[in-house]
Amino acid sequence: LEEAKSTSSDPFADLDDDQEDDYDWDNEFTPSSSSSSSSSRRRSQSSSASTSSKKLSGKSLRWLVALDDSSANHSMTRNPKQNEAQRDVTMLQGLVMGDCKRLFKVAPILVPPYRSRHLLGIRSHGDAARKDLYDVARSKVDDFPEVINEKRGVLSGDSYVMSDAWAAARYVQRTSMISMLRQDVELIAIVRQEVMKNKQLQRMAEAVVELYPRKAGRELQQVLEKKAEKLVDDELNRFLDAELEESRGVGGGKGRGPIVDLIRRQRRAASATAAWADGMHDEGNEVSDQRGFGGKGPYHY
């Protein structure tokens, strides 16, 4: 954080409060990191970006700000120094959240590390989990930063901090995309119907019918609902993974299961219907590819 302050990485460092309030946030796509450029130059860059991507401005794009909750699952210890360090981290985390909200006009989302790692299939704990996470980040992102301790000649802990941040951002993006998919009520109903064919869920459903309306039946019904929702989310995640692989040309996005293929057919049918409706509404406008979420953008991590 101190290094970031010393290099003036704030893209709006040379704007006063009034200028910052008047800044065109909706059309800002790639903020410049140089503090020496003028605000007028930034506005011209922003206007050119909005001209070339006019359809993606405004409500079509929004910031998703993630913050790795490094203080999660840390309890008080008998060591005063460790308690003081945890308190400092918590205070710093609050300051960073405030700065992010001021810059991006959206509240950051705190992501517990175990959730972001679980999404990537990491089940280890402690330092081993951070190392595994860094290896995953290196395998999925070309030229992922690598900071070497020059004195010791080993990998610096700063590298693990960057992979932690990457995992948190990916988790928030994925949960947002799952939420977008869940807005399709018809799609979720179809997926849920397929998921309920699971033998374990079928046995639980039969037990619920037998026990209802007793308390045990109501409790088992709640467990059944949670398991079904989790399986639905798992299938949606497999679908998004397949779409991501296809957009990158890796594996063709195949081999994910029959439910994923069903989701794909449903999404493409819905997109074709939407494209036909748009063409009927305005035949002069070119209908973009809406196979996923409007192109490859959301699938680029």
C-alpha cells in the first residue's frame, strides 16, 4: 500500500474534489495510471473510448470490486503482537474499502479466502493453500506477475498477495454471472427438474412426503432445498467453465455433462428468440451475438 501511494497510482490524483465529482464515470473504461497527465486529456481519452464502445457504456457495464478478507476466521490469540497485527490489518482493510468506494462508486465485496479457493478446487489450508492458489493463477493467466526476493532468491510473499486478489475478483465475477443466469426463471426451472432426478434427492423427497407435516419432515424439506440449490449452482458453474474454455479455444467446452448441454441449448434458443425480436423491432440494426452474456467479455478473467 505504501509503495502504491509513493508511486501515485491513483488515476485521479490530479483532480480536486469538484472535478472528481464531475468526472464521467460511465464512460471511463481504462483509467490512466500516470499522475502527471491532465484531467482534460483523461476526458478526451474517455470520450474516444466511449465512441468506439458506445453500446457498452452506461448501464451495460459496471464495476465489480472484490477484497480478499484476510482477517476472516482469525480469532484472538494469547500473543499480543499477533493480535495487534490482526487489528492493523482490519483497520487497513477498512481504509481500502473506503477508497475503493470513493473511486469506483460501488461498495467492495469482502470475499472469505476459503470461498474463492473452493471455486478453484483448492482444498488445502494455510500457506499450502496460498501456494496452490498461486500455481493455479499462473496456469490460468498468461504472464501472471512473479515477484522474487532478490536477497534470498525465492518467491516473495507479494506474489501470493496478487494471487489472493485475483481469486477474490474471479469469485465475485463468477457469483455475479450466476446471479445473471438465475434471472432466467425458465432456465432454472429446467435445470432444477433435471437435478431432482438425482437418486439421493429422490429418496429425500420420498422421505419428506412420508414425514410431512411433522417437524422432521419440514426440516428434511429445508435440507432438500439447500442440496438442490447447490446442485443447480454446480451445473451453472460447469456451464460457465465450458463457455470460458470455448471462448479461449481450450477443449472446445465439451465433456461437461448432459445438463450443461441442456443449458447451452436453452440459452441459445433464448438468444435466438431475442435476436429475432430485436430484428423485428429495428431491422436496420445489426444484432450482436448474444450466445453467452453479449460476447467474450465476461469470460475474460
